[in-house]
Amino acid sequence: MIRYLLKILLVIVSVSALISCDRDKNNPGYNYFPDMTYSRAYETYTPNSNFADGKTMREPAEGTIPRGFLPFPYEKSEEDMIRAGKELTNPLEKSDKNLERGKLIFQRYCLQCHGEKGDGKGLLFTSGRYPFPPATLISEKMINKPDGEIFHAVTLGFGIMGPHGLLLTPEDRWKVILYIRDSLQVQ
């Protein structure tokens, strides 16, 4: 009989323990470390008394580079464009996949100004919305221009063309150059 009561008592205690650990909206259970459950973190732009300048958002350490970002060691100048032409070469192979991606990027970012054929007669110019003629990509000058110079121009902009370095990954910029060389500059 005592054994039977002990078994019943053990079952009751076990069930009670399992039920008491339940956590839902109506029965939150116990929090042994509430500071870990409910963070007392500061919001990004709120004042913070922990720092001398009173700011929560900190400046990154000097010399840090964001993940996935490669610094471009050239300035927007003619001299640096020529230097980039000598130092940079297209690291990508000419393949159907790379040319297809280059064509897609060209259609999305370049076609409006440079035109479908790369002749500088894009819709923005031919419609009269943009008064300055964009560069033709199929001229002798552009055909003879090194890939590094074109990469520099796409990255930082050139003349009236704005920079596309923040819009396109370096790989996509090289793919556009592959597409221009292979599909538009053929003679």
C-alpha cells in the first residue's frame, strides 16, 4: 500500500513539474535570469551615459573594412584611371554564364544612356530628356581602352557619368566589361 502511494505521489510530482515548466502567454513560468531574457540594450541613436560623448552608436575602429566590401585604391582622376588601366585586368573568364549576367547588368544599368548597341543613343538621350550625348562604347577609342580603365570609370564615374560602384558588385562590373567586349565591340 505504501509502495502504491509512493508511485502515485511520484507521478503527481512528475506531472506537476512538467506542467509548471510550461511557458506561454498566459503562464510565463519562471525567469531565473530576467536580464538575459529581457535585454536592457540601448537603442542606436539614444543617449548613453556609459560613454564620455554620451552616444550609443560608436564609430568603427580605424582601418576596419565592412564585411563583403573591398576598398578601391583609386581616386576619381585621369591619372588614377590610367594607373588602373595598367594595374587592373579582368579576372573573369569569357563564358556563357558570365556573358549572360553581363548582358543582364548592361540592360538594367547601361542601356538607358549608352543604347542597346552601345552607340550612345539610349532612350534618355534620344528622347531629349538628357542633353549630353553619352559615350559610345563601340568607338575605336573604347575598343583600345584597357579593361582596368573601363572598370575605373564604371566604379567611380567619368565625366557626366555617375559612379556605379555602390550599385554593382566588382564581379558584375567585370561581367559587364566582358559583355561589352564580346557582344558590342565585335567588328
